[in-house]
Amino acid sequence: MIIRSFWQRRLENAWREAPIVWLAGVRRSGKTTLAESLGEDRTHFVNCDLPIVEDQIASPDHFFRDIRKPVVIFDEIHQLKDPSRLLKIGADMFPRLKILATGSSSLAAGRKFKDTLTGRKRTVHLTPVLVDELPFFNDAPLAKRMLHGGLPEMLLAPEKSASFYREWLDSFFARDIMNLFPVRSPEKFNAMLEYCLRQSGGLMETTKISSSLGISRPTVERHLRALEAAQAIVLVRPFHGGGQKEIVKMPKVYAFDTGFVAFARGWDPLRPDDFGLLWEHLVLDYMRAHLPDLSIRYWRDAAGREVDFVLSRGRDAVDAVECKWNPAHFDVTSIKKFRTFYPRGRNFVVGPAVREGYLKEQSGLLVEVVGPSGLLGGEGALSSSR
């Protein structure tokens, strides 16, 4: 079993704050394996896909009272009829227990989760395999991570299989959407998902989507909310100060996994021009995993100048993050324009081959060239890369 120690620490830290941890993530991202890696000696594992489980938990107080281990895991808990009540009783009546609930969509997204669990739960969003986890996955090359994606099963496969991606897409609606969201047309919903995969990394223009797919704008917006809640897409919203020269409403859409982006676009094998966009996806995953409390935005002005990501670290200081497959080809024009609006903050260029971060001055702008881990430090140039 592959031990994903970073995510184990995230779960343990979350339990220090609340008795219930909701482990969310798309299907086959490794939620069950991560839960099992916590160890049989300390966990009581419940597979909620099994019909008999409903009978076993019919009396929640008796169920929890019989558990002798410190951690109880409800895998795929959204399959139960009343999961919210079960979690609430466990947290309130049995404070000695730590509870882990896994599911493909967010806890608040489903209609089954009616009762509030405010103050009782924390959410951990499991991403596909991160760039710094590759050594644990047979030392998979970065190019393979981009082409195959980060779902463990496909990343570990010797060859890319189109049937894996097609089967995942075909089953996604039935297992993760149909029972949780009021979607009337599976065909239009699936067309919307595939559109997002093909357009991943670009601006999400609802009017254009509506026209292209023959779906009303309200339906497009409902489908986007369902896809975002189910972790299939990430919407990165614009950073702005209300100026007329900045994009203020239109989000960018990122698919959950580079393998599905490559599959939807027919990128096999990858060409040099493909790496930049896919690297941008991996940097976003890294920031979402390692900086979960920071708001991640992008910036764009009316002239089309764009900064890939913007991180708000304080009241007035905002960091600009540019993702470059080859940092030597970085153009500072967009960040320089951004700094005319927001002068305070650090400027990062994130590249895949940067082991030791370094400072670079270009056109009067000071830039920190780093690997993804260089984004994690606090104040001070390159404090995190040493």
C-alpha cells in the first residue's frame, strides 16, 4: 500500500479541530486507500456501499457504543439514507471517537445532509497525486503524471487506456450526480462536463457555453455548481479592486485532472506546447492542497494581460504567481501591469525543474523563480525554498 503521508497529516490536523473529518474527492482519487492506510489496529472500517450497513446502523447509539477502536471510517457515506443524523449522534454522544467520512461530493452539496454539522466537522479535499508525491508512486515521471493524470490507478498503469477515462466519465453522472443534484438531462450534463475538460484553463463564458451546447444559461449555471460541488472542476474567480479595466466576474475553469484534459483534447502523445497548460493545473492542485486556507484567484485586464494566480496573504499584500514550464521564457509584462494596481506583494515564477529558488530582476521587477514548494514560505524572499 502506498502511504500518502501528507494527506494522513492533514486528516490528523483536522481531527484536532473537530471530531468529524469529511474526506472529499472525485471517484478513484484514492480516498478509500488513504482511509485504510490509517491502520487496522486503530480504525473500524464501514463500507457504506454494502446494503447490510443500513441495518447495522439502525440504532446509531448502539452501533457507536460497540466500537472499540479510536477511529471509525464511513466509506462512501453518501450511500446511506440519513448520513447527517448518524454523524451528528457520533460526534455529540461519543466524543472519544474520531470519525472519518468519505464521499465524492462535498458534505453540504447533497440533499441528504439536511442537519447542520457546524462546529463538528472539517473538510479535507483530496486532490489527484501531487508533484511532490510522485516518488511514492514508482517515481513516476512528471510527463507521465501530466498525460495519465493523477488518479492512482491510471498513474501506476504502464500504458494509458482510453477505456479508463471513458468508463469514469460514463459512471460519474450515475454515481455522483444523479442522486444528489436535480439534473434532468444526463446527455446535456455530460456534454457540459466534456466541454469543461476541453476548455480547462480558460475563461468560463456562460453565454458562449449556452450557445455552443444548446443549453439555457440557468441550466449551465446549475450544472457548473454541481460539477464544482462534486470536485470535477475548480472555478478560479478573478481578483480585482473594482476597477473598470479589470475582469471582475468571469471565472476560469480547471478540470480536476490533467489526464482527463489530455484525453478530452486528444493529446496523446503530449507535444511541447501542451506542457505549459498542464503544468498550470498541477501548480493549482499543489496550492489547493498545501495552502487550503488561502483564496486562490487569477487576474486579467481588459487588454488581455493576465496573471495565472493571485494569493492574498494579508490586508494589502498580494502575491502574483506565474506558472512556466520553462522559466527562462518568462515575460514580465503582465505582472508589471498588475503591480501598477497592487504594488505590494511577492512575484513568483513556478517551474518544474527548479530545485533551489533564486531571485531574478527583469525590467526593474524582482521575481522569485521557485519550484512549487517555494510558494509555501512566509515573509522574506525565498524563505520557503531553503
